[in-house]
Amino acid sequence: MSITNDEIKYVAGLARLELSAAEIKKFSGQLNGILEYIGQLKGVDTTRVKAAVSASGLMDVWRTDEIKEWPRDEVEAALNQGELEGGRIRVKRVL
């Protein structure tokens, strides 16, 4: 599979990019090189390879939110003139 100049012009138009003839030629070569490499990867036998969710093995850590009370003097120092409402820091509403 290869990408034609017309396809590059079409995608550039969708992205509202104006490409010169030299840029189209350059991108055509680069994109077709990428597609050739992908074609090589498709030929690799992966039938005995286990599917992996993540290569790093890292996982998200989830915890429940907990409200922790601060001493009033620490809250006032943190706010440095801020407002409290019901013992909690009052912030502007986010829309």
C-alpha cells in the first residue's frame, strides 16, 4: 500500500495546510517509508506472544478521596486572606 500525492493533498486540505510540491514529494516518501515498515511488522509471527496491556508494567493507583481537617491557623496561613465556608476553603466555581 502506498499513499498518493492526491491523498496527501486531501489530508493537508483537511488540516488546512498549504503544501508546496517539494513538501508533498518529501511527505510522500516519508509516509510510504512508514507504510513499508508497517508491512514488514505485519509479517512477524506473533502467535506465541502474550498480549500486553502495558510494556512498562506500571498500573494506575486508585484511592478514595478523604477529607482531612487542617488546624484553622494553618488554613488561614495557606489562604493568606482567603475565605472559609463551613470550615472548608471556598473557591470560585469552575464552569
